[in-house]
Amino acid sequence: MKIKRLFVTVLSTILLVTFIAACNGNDDSRNSDKAETETIHESMHNEDTPEPVQEQDDVTDLESGDESVIPLLQPFSPQNSISSGTEQFIGLRNDGTVLTYSGSSLVRGQTDLRDLSDWVDITAVSMSFSHAVGLRSNGTVFADGYYGFNQSDIDGWTDIIEISAGYAYLVGLRSDGTVVAVGGDLEGDDVFGKLNIDNWTDIVAISAGHNHTVGLRDDGTVVAVGEERNYNGVEGWTDIIAISAGQGHTVGLKSDGTVVSVGGREDQLDVVSAWTDIIAISAGIGNTLGLTTDGSVVGVAENRQGVVFMEIDWTDIVAIYAGQTHIMGLRANGTVVASNGLRDEDLGEWTDIRTTSP
């Protein structure tokens, strides 16, 4: 019996020792796993957090000529959907094609625009005197009509995000904030130096007038070249969000919805400076238009007697253009109104002009 009890005692001791050892081993294993996990977390915290990957818009491979992807564009503005020259009009349709219309009175050197049905993938249009320009979605440019430059002069333009047609010349804004220009006057000369834009940088908007060119910088200031009396004073402007160069004056829209202007008659400048709640501007030949937040239009013009308040009863307007002979308005429903102050032009077939981003 003593031997049996001794055997049981020894066996129990062995089992107890084995159990304790096993428990210690599991604790060590768990501690090891915990330590390893803490080390990994600590390592992850110590590593530099990677910057989130920014999704980039597809861009066109201009070198390969792949135009299947739309590039490098300014945020869409309906201001780029309508334009006019002398008794001629152009509109950008929703499908990227254009409509043109010629009035009855043509002037020296002017011809009807040809059929522009081959213009496709257009994102902006501009017109002056008797030439029309279209910006394509791949950053290249079409031109047609009478002008002081040739199409071949702009065939090499790429990365263009905005265009502006002036009197016998054309200005283009590149995606890098630099500017290109071609043309001059009707003889191809640049007497006033309105093409001297080679040193412009950080430009976000452009406007070509009659004999001067204006650029808006990304800091809200303005630069200009050409006939100085048309823009003298813009160097002091700040908080500008839009610009427009007319025949003999320059207009700027401030971020607070007010308007500044230089050049032209002093009394017209006073009228424009009193405008409020303006969201778009356009300067023409001796006239200025302002689009208000409620979709109505204000305007002022010069004649031999002085300044005349323009009576414009348009409503639901989303874009305006002051041309050489007419003013234009784009309605929210895609239709267009145009007038020379004496009569309205029949643009009844224009029903799908682009008002929103495609």
C-alpha cells in the first residue's frame, strides 16, 4: 500500500510540473506574439504616412495625336458659348459643333463665314471683326474668316485653354499660364505692340480688344499691352476675377460683384462703377454690359451726345457679349437674343447653345 501511495504521489507531481510548464510556455508565446504586434504597430507609426494618391483627369497625348480624351480646359463658362463680329454671330452648340449667322450689312474686307460644319469637339468660340476662332477639346485651335494672320500661324498651338479674338489678331492662353498671340492690324503689322505678351506668366484669363490686350493674373492683378490710353490704370487693380477689353476701354469684375473700368469717357466709367451684384462683364465698341445675379442685364453706351443707358429687358440670361455692332445674350434654355439697339436679329433656330459644362 505504501508503494502504491508513493507511486500515485510521484505521478501527480509529474503531471503538475508538466501542466505548469505548459502554461508558462503559452504565456511566453502570447507575450511574444503581443510584443511582435506592438513592434509592427510602432514601426507603422514611425514610418512617414504616404501622401494620398490624387486622381488626375485624363489628358490628351498631343504628341501621339490621340484626341479621344479631353484635356487641359478652363472651368466651363457660358461666356465662351457666344460671340459676334460685324453683323456676324457664332454660337457653340451642346454637341461641340458651332452655328453661324450673318446679318445684312457687311463692311470693307468682310466676307460671310464659310460653312463651319467641320468644326467638331469645340469647347469655346470667339469672334471679332470678320474672323471666328474655335478652341478644340485637345487644346488646338481652328480659325476662319478675314484676319491679319493665316491658319498656318496657329497650327502649332497646343495646350491652349482659352482664346480671345481681337481686331485682326488672336490671343491664346496656355495651360502653364503663358500666352501666345498672332496677327496685328489689317495689314499684318503690330503698330501698338498689342502682341508683346511673351513675358507674361501666371495668367488665368485673357481678353483681346481693338488695339490692346489684357491678362488676368492668378493673384487677381492685371497686366496689359498695346495702346496705353485704353488700359492706363489697370496696374492698380486688385481682387479681379474677370476682364474684358473693348475698343477703347477696359473693364474688370471684382470678387465682390462690383466693376472697375478705365479708358473711354469719364461719365461711362462713373456709371459702371456704380453697378453691383455683377457676375459677368463684356466690353464692346464704346459700350459695356454687365450680367446680374438675377439673370438681367445692365448696359451703358457712348454716342455723340454722351453716355446712354441701354434699356435691355432680357431675362434668364446666363452669358453676355458686347460685339462690334450688336450685343448678345444667352438664355438658360440655350436660346440666344441679339440686338443692335434698333432691331433684333432673328436667331430663332439657335436653340441648343451650350449653357453648362458638357
